[in-house]
Amino acid sequence: MRSPVELSAPTFPAPRAADAQPETPYEQYVYAYPHQKAYRLLEDGPLLSELWSRERLDALSLYVHVPFCEMRCGFCNLFTRTGAPEEVTNAFLATLERQARVTREALEAKGDPIRFTLAAFGGGTPTYLTARELSTLCDIAENVMGADLRAASWSVETSPQTATADRVSVLAERGATRLSIGVQSFIDEEARAAVRPQKRAEVESALARLKEAKFPILNIDLIYGIDGQTERTFQVSLDAALAWEPEEVYLYPLYVRPLTGLSTRHATTLQDWNDQRLRLYRHGRDHLLSAGYEQTSMRVFRRIGTAAADDTDGSGISEYNQQAGMVGLGVGARSFTTDLHYTTDYAVAVPEVRRIIDDYIATPTERFRSAQWAFPMDGSERRRMYVLQHLLEAGGLRPTAYEKLFGTRFEDDFGPQLTTLRERHWLRERNGASALTPDGMAWADAVGPMFFSEHVKHNMSTYRDR
């Protein structure tokens, strides 16, 4: 493992004042706070049994990170390896089982019964694993960790190439409630421009298999901001997705990050690109709203009257569902307790990803009993996490609930940020909640970083991309 001292090259903008005006609508995708780049290696991390002894264990979430894909998309900066041979995937699953056993022992050390109400297999692409390996993965979750996958809301990510009949059959038989497929674009030329070579016929075949399996929730991911993409071409993908009547549609703005395939390839100026993405976002939003979907966050649209709209937990671990009680398994997975968020090492560059996966497979079982890379969550950080979890959702944040939980006023704790949001007409009071306006929601990726602490911004700015 590398020491925190070696993570020293700045790759993020310098921290700005809390009340400074955001310069771009696409500053930072906030799906969990703090970002993994804020974590640092602990020299002598606490035992998991100590961390979890202070937590409720009757409503846990299980997240399993499968760090494998058949290909790396040009926009992807996730922790994943492409083309892993069977010997590596089998070794990963064997290590995952060892990690699961000691993790369950740590949870049960308190003596209280444990129960998982949510579960998600993410990555990477979990369905990169063969049908046999997927069955093994489910066995580890159920028989080793003790998660009842048929009773929990359980989400799995897949891709057009790996959503094969045998894999889909395993997930259906084991009770998956939500399948999310990354399509990104139904236009072959746009898929190639995003460095995701796929054919529409392959996408449609995969969607047919998912619909035939009758999962309660089907989600389709689309991306906007691809070179050459227009409202007309985006409309083609939107209508192609809607033809499958998905319960959810996620609209993601394209980001270009260091060490990704698109990091040097996007052709337009930043301002032109921002304008393009905002236009496409608004076009997609309005089209989905007119088609009977409700917007629950900048990215998430759920079809009214379906299981997705009725399920506040998102049939899995949703974008901003970050309560203490998340148990992560697998290299790259994060766990959340009240006082500490912890994970394993993390990288994007291919050589580093392979090294970290090899290190994970070689990790002695005893090492899994302690937290490794981590970030401490004091009262201030918990407040910020709560704000991001609620304010970036359509329902907004209720100041009375905030004050009851933390004993301080939302307005007092974050006055400068709230002033900026009101000056930009991005915040409104509605039904007892402070909620983003439609324009505020469009700028949600700029709103989120306004609430980052100086500690988090410093750690992120001194992280070396690798």
C-alpha cells in the first residue's frame, strides 16, 4: 500500500469561498459524500467489530463491487478491469468470500441479529461474471453474509453485451428487483464517439431479454453531451428507450476525466460544451416529464404508477441513499458507519487497477478485520452529507427535520451557500422544505460542491490521479 504522503499532485480546482458563484454546471458528480479521493490510508485502522458495535444492524444495505468489464467506455473513470480471465474472477470471488466471512463476524460481534433490507451489485459490470460465477456471488451474499436477496430490494448493473439469457435467468431466479442497463445512446455513431462500440441491434436484443424476465424495475441509462449530439439525435435515443417502457430512465451528463479514453478527445470549447449539455438536459427532462415520468433528482426519472415511483429506496442503493449502515464488499467498495467511511485502495489507470485487484486477492484474511482507506465523519461532515442527500433530491430538505437531528439550524450552518442559491433563483421553499428550483436542479452538479468541507476539498485537491 502507498502512504498518503505520496498522493500529492493537485488535479481539482482550488477551493473557492462557500458563497462564490459556480462557474460551470458540471463541476462534480456528487453520488456519495465525501468522494473516494478524500479518503486516506490508515496506518492502524480500527477493527470493524468496534465500528459496527455502535450501529443499528436491523436495516443494513449491502453493496458488492465487481471490478470487471468487457470494455472500458471512453468516459469511464470507475474502478474496473477489462478482459479479466477466469482465473482472476475465480480468485476474486474466493477472496470476496473470505472478506464476507470476517465482515459478518464483525457485524455479529455485537450480538444483535443482522438484517439487510437493500442490496446492490455494481462495478464495473457484475454480469461480466459468467452465470456460474453470478450464482457463486449470490451464494456469498446470501449464505455467507446472510442477506436474503428475495426479501431485500436488490439492484444489479448490466450491459448490452453481458445481459445474456443465462445470466439474466440467474438474476431473475435469485430475486433481483431492479436491473440497470448502460445503453448511453441508441445511435451507433454516438456510441462510437463515446468510445463504447456497440450496435443498436445488440442493445435491443438485451432489452428484450430483460423485459421478458419481468424484473419489477428496468432502468435505462442514457448520456448527453457526446460530440455531435443534438436535440434531434438525443430524441432518437429517448424515444428508443421509452419504447421499452422502462420504470426508470437515468440521464447522465458526459464528463471527461483524467486517465479516461475521452480525456484528450472532446472537440468543443468548455463553454460550448456546457451550453450543449444544458440544452440536451432540458430537452430530455421535458420529454420524459411529458411522457409520464417524474423527476426525483438531476439524473433520475421514474415512471408514475410503477414500482419505481412507489419505491422510495429505489429498489437498491440509490444515488444519494447514503445512510450509515452500508456494508461494502469487494475491492473498491465503500462502507458507511456513523463515525467512519472506509474502503480499499482505488485507481483508474489500467496498471494501477490491476495491481490493486492483485493486492486484494493476496490480502491475508486477518487484514479484512480492520478498516483500511478511510475518512472520519464528525458532526460537521455528517451535516454536509445529510444536506447533499436531501437537497439534491426533488423533495428537498426539511429544516425542521435537520434541526431535530443535529440541534442546529440549517440556515445558521449554511447561510452563505443558501444566500448564493437564492440569489441565483436556484432555491425555493415548498411544502415546508427547501428545494431546488428547476434551474437549480439543472445546476445540481455545481450546487453539491458548494457544501463540501475545506477538509474534503483539500484531500481531493492533493490526490494524485493514478
